[in-house]
Amino acid sequence: MSVVEDVLPSRFSISGMDARRKITLLVTILFFAILIFATVTTTGFYSVQNFKAIITAAAIVGIIAVGMTYIVISGNLFSLSVGITAAVSASTFIWALRFGLVGAIIIAVVFGAVVIGLQGLLIGFTGANPIIVTIAAGALQEAVAIWITGGVSVYPPENSPSFAFLVSPLFGIPFPVYVFVVAVVLGEVFIKRSRFGRGIYLMGESPRAGRTAGLPITRLTTGAFVVAGVCAAVAGILIGAFNQSGTMTASRTLTIDAISAVLVGGTAVIGGRGSVVRTAIGAIVIATISDLLLLRGYSTPVQLLVLGVIVTVVVILSYLNSERAGRS
Amino acid sequence: MSETLRLETQGITKTYGHLHALNDTSFDLRVGEVHALLGHNGAGKSTLVKILSGVVHPDSGTVRIDGEEVYPRNPRHAQDLGVALVDQELSLVSVLTVEENLRLGSRRVVSSEELRTLLDTLGLEHVKLTTLTGSLPIGEQQLVEIARALSRDAKILILDEPTATLSEPEIERVFAAVRRLAAQGKSVIYVSHRLGEVLTLCQRATVFRDGKVVGTKDVADLDRAGIVEMMLGHLPDFRTGSEKRTPENPQRISIQGLSIPPRVPAFDLEVQGGVIVALAGQVGCGASEVLRALAGLVPNARGTVNLNETKLPLGSAVKALAAGVFFAPSDRKEEGLFLSHSIVNNLVATRLPRVSRGGFIQKSRQNAVVMKLLGLTGIAPERRDLDVGVLSGGNQQKVLVARGINQPRSKMLLFDEPARGVDVGGRADIHDLIRGAAEQGNVVIFHSTDLDEVFDLADVIVTMFGGRVVSVRSRAEATPAAVLTDMTHGAEGISA
Amino acid sequence: MSAQARMKPRFSFAEPKWPVFLLLALVILTFAIPPIFNQASSAFTIYNVLQNTAVLGMVALGLGLTMIVGEFDLSVAGTYALGGMVAVKLGTGNPFVGLLAGLAVCVTFGLIQGLIIAKLKINSMALTLGGYLVALGLTGTIGNNKSQSFSNYDIGIQLNQPIGTVFSIRIFIGIAVFLAVFLLMNLTNLGRGMRATGGGRRASRTAGVRVDAVVILTFGASAGLAALGGILQAYCTATATSNPGLFPLIFAVTACLLGGLGLAGGRGGAFGIACGALTIAMLSELFSTVAAPQYVTGLFTGLLLIVVTTAASPYVVRKWRERRIDRSLKIESKALATSDSSSQS
């Protein structure tokens, strides 16, 4: 590691680049080979019932992950508290049923949009570190939630409208799956075709170039977080409907699952690239992995461990594959 | 200064592809001498400095220090050979104390008393070893950097544009320190654009031009005009008499009292559309800051700027763009282009509202704009989906420039080094694009450190030095010698 | 470090001073506020504060070292848990064996993270997020997803035994570690190299600092310190939890930011981190004394962290700097004006 290397501008050689791409390809193939092998050797995997379970789990995580995709592409790393917001949105939805079903949905969605959107506003305007801000916001939300609810679950008020359809099967497929598909379609079209979406991609690629080009950085960042907030709230509504109550424990691994879904799907941590459709695939892969582990009798920590390893490997690969990565 | 040679280089050649950065050059340095290296950007002096300090290896030629042939392999090795470089970019760590910075990475054991003596020699008696380096004024940090170079037992000190960002008293201190060093027998290579300083401080001067040494003269035998003549050489074939442009509805801009702390105290200018204005000056003259301030990228800029009688808000790039101001920065890779995005995306990045309807981008409108611009720049349409990052430097710059032109709502176009890193052919194309924009009535202001470019493109030449305007001339009445003189105005300063 | 001759050590204290004032303010509050609620702080309060700081402050110290180097170790909350769990599992026979095992596992973990970050030039926040998950997963797997109790109660009692009313062995360990790191940062080349790396990576490299080695060692240290905190906690409570949540991380980040560290690196040191950690420990002890519900601590720490992160953000920092430039320019122009007027008279 001579000093000359450090002083002269470094360029990855063409052969070096190919090597990195080759490694990525190899790892991806290996990963899917292991995955398929695991599915074949796990009893009970190939059944309609199991597939339904996977797709339902994927749906909830996937909806949150759609929103998280906007944050990642915008170059703001991740939000570490979308899961908590989803759980609190669930409680909000349940509580707000006194205003009717539609009213409850609107209130919950607005709640999620505002709570996460405000974080985005702070991050976009001041440039504060997104991970720390979202961690702090998560702690705040938890504390406030416990304060208001006294730590007990929130139950639907008397004479609430029926919301069971939100989680019941429709033509044999659970309703959340339809919501997921709609979210993916809307999310993808919006980020790929809209002016706002284009701005998110450009800003994620290079905030400095974005500023010079006159992109409204603060507005774009806030917008990305608002989308994430809406998605978290929608997922929360479905969770609340499923549990018929609102609690904090529902959020345990949601955030991590959502982040993993985005990364595994191939959206890079550095931002500026990726898509919602990729995240959807990632969500299904993550749900499959969790399902496999569950079927084989492994507990949550093992899931965490496996996800952690996957996330680490994906992060490493995405940095290796980027010319932009690295500092002097 | 004795006649003994401390350093001798002969036949140094360095080429980058087709470009001869240095072509069979020779240069010598005496013991105890302060020797200036002069020459325009790209003339070769910085390449020689890089070779001497071990950053770059020459293709051929020899370097002798105190009679011995040496090959500086890397900066560390060059240091061991006694060559120390104090670069424009300070390499001090601002969060460390002065003493820690002086010791940083040093192989020698140096006592604190030695360091103290060193600082005193450089006029830093009042600076304590325990002071945080970042809290010192830039001028004193510069001297600390020099002290660090000296603490490594440097026999040859290379100062690269040491005074570009210094105030008058700080410059005096640096001069005093350099004189003291020369008296002690150290040799100093002084690279600078500031001719006044060179005439005051140095004993001899070597002028570079187009990779060759034009000559080495005793400063006593030179004056400013003489140096300028050596730097310019033959006058290139400039377009004589720019065809007067008469656009139909020219924009107008009036800048009064634009101040950008701390470098630019007050800048005034009035420009009419159709007239291309050059802000000519060297590094640190303040022209870049002015352009950036107009583009809304400097939050604490103050002053009054009126674009067609409407106030132009400063401090917000978004508002500037909305007001019809477009800016192309000098660093296209870091600040200008989105390298992983396609040519299409880059071209429309500044006009997203125009190619969208109802918040969604209309492919047809986008295509129309892109095809038009591609036609103007001469980039093949089939390549439009390529990542900008894989294009050549010249094409990248064309994309950057093109993304600002041909916008119906544009009023002012600002370019910082519009043809940086572009070959002659590409530069001609880019200049044509800019002229086209002026035709349409836009106010066009650009900054360049390259005289050729200034004379090729500008109708009005504003020279800047030290954050102030030195002179304003029309192209017709300006001569390269006069402009270069103003760009390199000496330490005498102008009456404020 | 490169083969540098031993230089006469020169002591340099280059940390911001204001965290001390913040701490003093909080000390005053700790004694002034409880009486309003008909409670009172006592020597026991101090003891509690010091006890908590000894454990969580260690995590803050670990995180702080990575911040000083210009990086960020999100996994400290994970190595905190992992260290405790390994120590409890392997220390039933001899607590020292458990201690060494816990440290060994976590330090190795940290060194591997550091290696990946240094050599592959990866954003440390992104990588250590994965590291956090791995550490947490390992902890839970070893612990079978529930808390593991430690059969050796004695060690906990010994560690917690009050000495001189407000101290204990646990607290002394904490003080010793802080002191050791403080001396390391200010007296040794490694410490200087760490601050240099954080303050200017490129300049440090050209000046000859072994930046990669510094980064790798720092991440090993952060994991080790967090593990030490977790081991102390596990021994003292005779329990190792599978998932302590994010509070240790929140405590650590807030303590570091309050202690004068910046996210960009280079600034601050062990003294500031100690001040910041004590400040937060005091704050939560204050809530405890006035018998505030548990969520109040969470509320305040969350708010505090947001405020402090905003204060450390590029926008705020820039505004500060601009105000300083404006002020110094005004002073300059005033000085010129008065000298002009005096020379004219």
C-alpha cells in the first residue's frame, strides 16, 4: 500500500471491475442455489397453504419496504423506525374507528405521513444524519405511545364498523396481497415516471450535483419520507385489522425485514439506483427465508442472524460494484 | 546565494497520451536561492513540481540534488531526499494541535525545543505549540505547513501558490520567512501567478510555455512586461472582431455590491444579453464565487442583483433556476453531472417541469428536447441512453453545457471554466453552443483562467484579482498582455 | 504504527470545554428539582448515576472512538448484548474466563468489521447495521431467545458493593477504563493517529499515518468496550438478556454528541464522552428520583437526541461559521474605521 497509490487518483481497472461483477454474480447464484435446495429439503414448504402464508407475510413487509425504497434511492440510507410507526399507526387506526372506517383509514394514513414526513423535513433541511434521527424518532414514538395508551393494547371502540374484510381472503387470496400489488404498481410508476421520482433518483446519485441543477432537495427528501410514512401507515392498518387491536410488540422485526427486502432486491445503499419492483422481489425472498427457518424450527434470533449476514454481504457487494464508493 | 547548484534537472519529458506536459526541459536551482516558476495553466510548471516531489515519474530525464542523481519514487522518498512541497491545498489536520501536526508522520525524533525554534524562525513566536491548528488564521497555518516541511530537514522547499488566499500582512510574513530560509542556505522554488511578488522576492525566474522552458532570467533584468511577453509568446489566431450580436429581447442584469464573505468584498457589473462577458482571473480571484453566488449556491452572499428590473434572490439554487439562471460548475464530476445516469436524464435534469405535465414526465416532450440538444452538441442519438460516466471528458462537458441552453425561460447562463479538460475541437463546439445562447438574448457570463478561451469567446473582458475587479475592457481594446498583467496584479493592491 | 522512534511524550488536551458546564448544570438540577416533587437526591443518587455510567458509558466510549476516527459503529448495541451473553454462558466456573471469552469474541467481531470497512472502503453505518443484526442474532441464538441467568451471584455482589458510599469496584473499573483511553488518546501516537484520521483522512495518509490500521483497531476497541460494559451489566445483575433494545445505542450517541464529538470526526475525547455519559445518567436518575413513569426517560432522551443531532447537522454548523465570519469581518471593519478616523484627526 504505497503512498503513491493514495496520492495519485485511483481508478478501478477494467479487469478489476469485471472481477467484482463476477463475484456478485457468483454470490447471487450461490445464494439462490442454497435457497432452492433448502425449499426442496424442507417438509411442508411446497404447499398452497404455505405459499399463502409466505405471500401474506411478504405483503405486509413489502408494503413498508415500498416506502423504504424511496428513502434508500434518495440517498438517505434507511429509516430505522418505520416498523414502530406502523405499529403506532395500527393503534391509531383502531382508536379512530369511532370516525367510521374511511375516517379511520384517512386519519391513520395522515398520521403516518406526518410523523415520518417531519423526520424527512428535518433531515432534508438540515442534513442531519438520517439513521440517528429515525432512531430518536422511534424512541419518541414508543414513549409517547406508552404514555397515551398506558402500555395496554388499544381495542376497537363499541359499534365500530366491520373491518374484517381488510384481512380476509378475496378470491382465495388474502386481501393484503392485493394491497401489496397495488402499492408496488403505484410505487413503481410513481418513482419511475413522475417528476418527483426522477428528482429522487438524481438527488440520490449526487446531492451536490442535484443542488447545482436546482433540484429542491428539501422538498424531495420530505416527499420520500412522506411516501414511506404512508406505506408504513397502510401496513399498520392491515396489522391492526389482523390483530383486531393495536400493540407495540407488532413492530419487532418489521423495520429490519423492510430494510433487508430493499437491499436483497438489489437497490443499492448508496442511492441513485434501484426500483420498487426489485424490492417486491426482495420482500418475497425475505419472507421465503423466514418461512423456511420457521418450518425448520428456528427461532427469531436465528432469523436475525441470517438476515444480518445477508444484509452485510449485500452491502459489501453493492459497494464493491459501485465506482462512486470509497473515499480517499 | 552562491553559484553552487543545489538542484539540476535535464531533459525532463512527461507525456500524457498525446499531451506533452513537459518536453525536454532543463532547470537548475542554486543554494540559498529563491527561484520562481512561471507560466500559464498547463504550461508545465506543476508537472515539474509533481516530478520533483515524487508524485509523478518522468518519462525521461535526470534529476540531480547536490550533484547526486536521484529518482524520487514517492512523496515519502522525496521528503527523505530533502525535497518538501507545500501545496495550495493545505495538508494540515485542523483538529490537531500545532505540535501534533508538526510531528505527524515524521520519522525523525524532534524535540519540542527544536519545533519552538522553527516556529520562531518563521515569525510565529506568538503561536503556542498547544494551539489548535484550525483556530489559526490561514496565513499562519500556511507558515505552520512550511515549518513542518522544514522539520523534515528539507533542503529544497517548493511553495505552490502560497499566497493565493492570504492577506497582506500574512504575505509579508511568508516573504520574511522565505528570505530567512534563503539566508540559511535553503533553496526555495516559488510557483506563483503573482508577478509583483515574484519581482519582489525571487532572484531568478524560469518561464514555461506549452511544456517547454522559454528561458531563465535574473529577476533584476526583468520587469512585468518582460515576463508577460515571455509567458505569452506568439499570439494565437484569435477571431478578430466578433460579429456584434443583436438579439430581439435582450435580458439585462445589474449587480450592485455583491459581497461574498470572506473573499469578495464588493462586486459590481452591468451586462446586457447578447454580450458575452468573461471574468478573467487566476485561482482565488473571486470569479468562481461570484458565479456561484449568482446561481444561488452561496447562502451568505449579500447584495442587490436585478434581472430585468426584478430582484434575483440569492442563496437559493431552486429560486435561481426558477428565475431563469443556469449554472455549469467547474467540477463536472463532483458537482455537475449525474455520472451513473443516462445522457437523457442529465440533459433534462434542469428542465424537469418543462418535460412534464401533471407531475409526470412526458416521454414525447423529453425526446423532443433531447434530440434537439443532441443535434446541437453533435453526440450521436443512439448513445443517448449511455451513462454519462462512460463518455469522454469533452462529451461530458458538452452535456453539461447543453443542459442549460435552449430553454425558453432562461435569462442568464453562467459557466465556470466551460472548456476545462476539453481538446481544441471540443472547445470550439462548446463555444459555439455558448454563442448560440447569447444570440437568443441571454446574459452570458463565464469564468476562465485560460487566456485563449477568454479571447476566443468574450465580448467584454473583466479581469479580477484578490476578490476585486481590476479592469473592464471590450474585446476590441484588450490585448492579451494587458489582460494577463491585470490577472496577475501584484501585491501593491488597488486603491479600494 | 510505523517504525517511529519513541518521541518524548507531549501532553495535549484538545477537547471542547462546554460539556463540563452542561454536566455541572445537570448536577445542580439533580439536587434542585426533586424537592419540588417532595423527593430528595442523596449520596445513593450519585452512586446510581456512577453505576449506570460505568456500564453504559463504556458503550458510549466505544462508539465515541469510532466517531472520533470519522466512522460510526452501529453494532455497539449488539456487541454489548453479545459480550454479556458469552460471559454468562462460559463464566459459570470462573468469571474471568467468561470475561476473557466475551471480550475475545467481540473484539474479533469488531476487528473483522474494521477490516472490511478499512480495506473495502464501505460506509461504516451501513456495514455495522448488518453487524448489529449478526451480533444480536448470535446473542439470541446462544441464549435460546430468552434471558440467561448467571449462577455466580457473588461476583455481582462484590462488583456492586458500595465503597465509600458512592463508589464500587464496578465504578472503579469504569473510571480506570476511561482514564486508560484518555491517556491513550492524548499521550500515544495511536491516539494522535486516531484524531488525525478523523480530522483529515487524506492529509493523515500523506503524512504517513497508517490510517487503515487505525480504523481496524478502533473498531476492535469499540466492540471490546461495548462488550466490557455488557459483561459488567450481566455479572452485576446476574442475567444476560437476549435483546436489550436500542437504548444502549441511544444513550451512547446522545452521550457522545453532548460530549462534544462530531459526526464528521476528529473532535472530542474520553473526557467529553465521560461528561456526556454522566449528564444523561443524571437526567434519567433525576426522573427516577421524582418517580416519573418509565416512558418519560424515553421521551426526553429521544427529544434530546433529535435536538443534539440537529445541532450537529451541516446546516446548523454552517450557520454558526457564517455568523462567526460576519462577526469577525465587522470587527475588522470597525477597527479599520476607528484607525482611519484617528489617523485623520
